[in-house]
Amino acid sequence: MKQPASDQIISSDYLSKCRRIVIKIGSNILVDPNDGTVRKAWLRSLADDIARCRARGQDVVLVSSGAIAIGRRHLNFGAGILKLEESQAAAATGMIRLAHAYEETLAPHDITLAQVLMTLDDSENRKRYLNARNTLNTLLKAEAVPLINENDTVATDEIRFGDNDRLAARVAAMISADALILLSDVDGLYTADPLLSPDAEFVPVVHQITPEIDAMGGRSGSDVGSGGMITKLVAAKIVINAGCAMVITKGAVNNPLGKLEAGARCTWFVPSDTPRTARKEWIAGSLKPHGVIIIDDGALGALNQGKSLLPVGVTDLEGSFERGDAVIVRSADGHELAHGLSAYSSRDIARIKGYKTSEIETILGYRGRDEIIHRDDLALL
């Protein structure tokens, strides 16, 4: 979708125009702190919101906290901070109940739920990043709703996100979402913690995460959740750089998305670029190329028409690179045409160059992507 101006992005109808949204649900909203059970009435109201989004053709991805909060009580873990191994055990127990609760509430709307567990390494290792992105895009294409949480049961301290605000931001950037919605126990950003500072002023719109904005972050106000305004500002930095808008709004109300669209108080974080533009700029200028793909005139014409690079248009290549690496695309006369992310290694491209897409499986013994470089992963220079 076309990126709106900042005065439009905070209007009530902005969310209805988004092509793809990511919704992050905090533990303190979803889980009753008294008995560690899911607030099913609230979750049913969220399911109604999700169904409405789906009915108007929007992709929806859920990033949900709550597994540890649910599981720790079933394992009779006491109050206070858990050790890493206790958190992992609680997550293993709670995730089953969490996924079942979502599945149960979405089923009446005929919505298929798909559980996806991720670690920080999945968003930083290039191959695993591509696998995760392709899986999520395939699920969305099949009209499923992915339910994402950190894979706490296997993550070590070194490969943990640590909070689901940042996980949600990484996912939003990964799938080029238009908006990330953080359903929180606060209704937005304040100049100071409003619980401690009666004079704290509400901040409705943020265009850039400056040191002054960073200084407004505070501690988590809940024993159930692990986040806080600090992690939300970190998430905002990630999504703004990816061209995705972010909104913080109070989630502990029925139909929180409906309330947001109706004008509920919130803070919008507004990017300067669209997700597509930001991704193209990242590919063109921020990644070090690992090799060169040389194409013929037919492929050049296709790229200029906004199409993907297919094997049949590749004549030669230089260097050694792996799937997911950045490469330079050149014409036969040596002109640098584009930068892109290769869907195949240089070894495999050497085998399939010049052949039709339909012949890839026969040559390689497996069916990968139809394109050497998909148009979404290609930035013309």
C-alpha cells in the first residue's frame, strides 16, 4: 500500500487499508494473573476483530506472549523471576494451552491457525531468515493466521529475543508488514511513567526515535510480562527502519482493534518510507555483494518491466555465494544493473542457468523457487 502522510496514518481508517498487519499480545492482557488461565472472553473479542480484518482481505500475523505465564502455574512454580531452565519448562507446558486457546476461538470464524516458534538466530542467520520468511509468506498465501512465539524451550541466553516486542518487530520487518500493533497495558507513550509522574504528557505521534524519546522509556509494570516501554521503543526503531508503522494502544478492552479503529487513544510511530521502498534501499545500499550474476537482453527487459530474474535469462556468474546472499546483477556489456538476494547458491545457478523454470527440479533434484531473484528481493540501480 502507498505510505500515507503522518496526518493520515493516525486517522481511524488507516488500519483498514493495510495489506498486512502484525498484532502483538502481551501476557498481562491475555493471562489472568490470579490463576494463570487465558481470558477467553477477551480472546473471543480479539478473534472477532481478526475475522473482520480477514474479511476485508488483510493478512494477519499474531505474536503472542503468555506461554510461560500459563505454564508456570501448572508446574507449581512460585512467584518471582524464573531461572532460564524453569522458563523453558513453563513455556513447554504453556504453549500447548496457549495455541489451543487461540485455535478454539478462531475456529468458529473458519480461520486456520498455524504455530511458528522462532529464536533470535532465525532472524539473523541468513538461511534461517529466508526459511522463516518463506514459511510465513506461504502460510499467509494459504490464508492461515500464523501464531508466533519465541522458542523458549530450546533458546539459550545468547540466542533469545528476551521479549516479544522485539520478536514482533523482527517478524513485521521480515514479512514487510504495513503496521505492527502492540496491545499493551498502557495506551501509548508518555514523557515519563504516568504512574510515577502525574505531570507526564502523552505523546500521540513519533516520527523518529531520538535520545529524548529513548529517555521516555521505563520499566515493565507487570510481574507477568517481560517487556516495558524500553522494549517497545527498540521495536519501534526496527519497524520504522523497515518502513512499517507501529502503534501502541491499550489492549485490555474487548475488541481492541475495533476500538483502535474507532479512535482509541494510542501512540503512532510513523516511518518515512513504505516497507517495499525501505527493503529495496536496504538491498541496494546496506548489503555487501558476494558475487555477480550476468544476464541477457531478454532478462534485462523483464527486470525493467518489474519482473523477477528467471534462470533462462542468466548467461554467466562470478564468485561463490550461498542462497540468500546479496549479489550484483550485470548486463553482458558489464553495466551494473541491480542488487538482489539470490534464491540459489552459485553452485546451483551454474547448473540451471539458461534453462526454463520447469526444468529446475529435474536438474537439481529438488524444486526451489521459480526465480533466481524474486522482484521483491531485487533493487534496480
